[in-house]
Amino acid sequence: MDVVSRFERLRVYARQSVPSPHQPVALLWALGQEERLHRWTKFRDEVGPLLAEFAWRR
């Protein structure tokens, strides 16, 4: 299976039919990094402000 097919098959968590943006955003962020593994705190610090601005409100 090629990479595009795998991306097309990704399931995004949704709450009350509203998709949660953190999964696709985390994937895009990880692809843009040089290192393979990162701590959650690094992701939270760098991407958290974007999620806070653009994520659905609870």
C-alpha cells in the first residue's frame, strides 16, 4: 500500500460529528520534523497555540 492510500484511510476522531484537528495536525507537524521521535511536550508547546486558535470549542 502506498503512502497516499494510507493517508486516505486515516480515521479522524470526531465528537458530535465535529472532527478533532489534533490528529491530522500532529501528523503534518511530525512530517516536517527532521527527527523521527519527539516528546509530547515539544508538540504541545509548538502546536498547542494553533490548536487553541483553530480547534472546535467545547
